[in-house]
Amino acid sequence: MIRTDRLTKAYGESVVVDGVSLEIPRGGVTALVGPNGAGKSTLLGMIARLLSATSGVATVDDLDVATAPSDEIARRLSILRQDNHLAVRLTVRDLVGFGRFPHSRGRLTQADLAHVQSALEQLDLVPLADRFLDELSGGQRQRAFVAMVLAQDTDYVLLDEPLNNLDMRHAADMMAQLRHAADRLGRTIVIVVHDINAASAYADHIIAMRDGRVAAQGTPAEIMQPVLLQEIFGVPIRVEDVGGCLVGLHFLPFCALPAPASALAPQAADVVAPQRASG
């Protein structure tokens, strides 16, 4: 279990995470949601020991992440940061192989190679395995970094905005793979995600943050409430049940407005403007 006790991060007078106490149980998918600047990534960074806390404690299976040996933490917890930059030129396979470093110390065994191959297959990266990262699109690179994290084969997987740069198909595939890792492999997946609908569709538990604090937490059904969502995100959100999944429609107020005449005019002689649905 991941626990935080009054975890705080401040930069001078600016408090980014303000005394957060919570428990994330083992297993399943937990989504951290909230507006920009809510403190989601900073909270995740402190749990993963990428950032030092100003005060408070974060523990993973009762290990204090601030004081536990690095190799012990690395065998229990892996993280994908929001920004990933490498100074060396690597292939996708080489990058994913780095995920095995806490186990192999750079000397990959057959068991390590099997984990690498499995991660490449899970993220549909086998055709790209021998391509260099700088030859890939942003979405392909993002999938490669997630594969590296999954290859680390830890009980806890922390992902900061794993859907960055992914198109709709690959975003859905990514969430399905993370759901699979939680359900069939017994991983505990914690993700920072901006798409509230991705959280609603795939997460077991949602933690909503605002202004550095936990504003609400619960199941998707408990969080996907129009009044609560507007308080958190500051925009009207209509919630609809679509095939048993709660979907937030936050563009609806704009879409419901009459379109300017110029927006409906064809841009070329052979282009016909789309028609808006009535009612």
C-alpha cells in the first residue's frame, strides 16, 4: 500500500502540495485528476522520491521512500516522468532494456530479455524495436518509455501523464494495457491523467486534486457528479451514462451555441460544411 501522511512540498512561500494524507491500496488503477497546477505531478514525484518533501512522509509497503535503500525502492516501484529526455542515442529495445537495470545491473539475462520482449509486445512496439528514439513520433516514444517502466516489473507503477502525445487509438490501447497489468498481473497502477473520461472508464479509484489538496476521492460513480466536477475543474460538465460508463461532456456548452455563419461556410468549392444536429 502507498500512504502519505501530511505530505507537503513548498518552494519558498509557494505551497504546491499542502498536507496531503491518503492511502492507495494494492492492486487496481488509481487516477490522479485535477486542473493544471493542482499538485498531481508533484505528489507523484514525492511518492517516487524524485522530489524531496518539505514535510510529511510517503511510504510504500511501510518503507519510507525518503530513507529506504534506492535498490529496494526500485524493485518495488517504477515511475514514468512527465518529461523524458535522453542525452544518448538509443533504440527502442535498448531503452526498454533499461527497465531491467534494478534486477540485472546492466547485464541482461534470458529472463530479463523475456521481460523486455513482453513489454515490447504489450505496447505494440515490436516493429519499432530496432529504430532509434529520435526517428519516432512523439506518441511512439511515449509508448517506448511506458514499455520501459512496465519491463521493470514492479508491484507499483506510477505514470505521469502516460497519454501525452497519443492519438485516440493509442490512448485507448494504453489504458487497456494498464488495466490488463492491474487485473492480470496484479500491478498497482497510479496515473496522472487529464482526461476525466479515461479515469472514469478505466480507474477503480479517482483522487481529485485542486490547489495542492485532495478535493475528493472515490469510485468513478462517486466522482463523476456534475456539481463536484465543476467545483474541481471550474467548468460546467454534463455527465451521461454511455453503455454503463459515465462520460463527462465539458465542451457541450460551447457546442450548443449557434455557430457563426463564417464557420459554416465551405472553405473550397468541393467542400461541404458539416451540418449541426438539431435538438
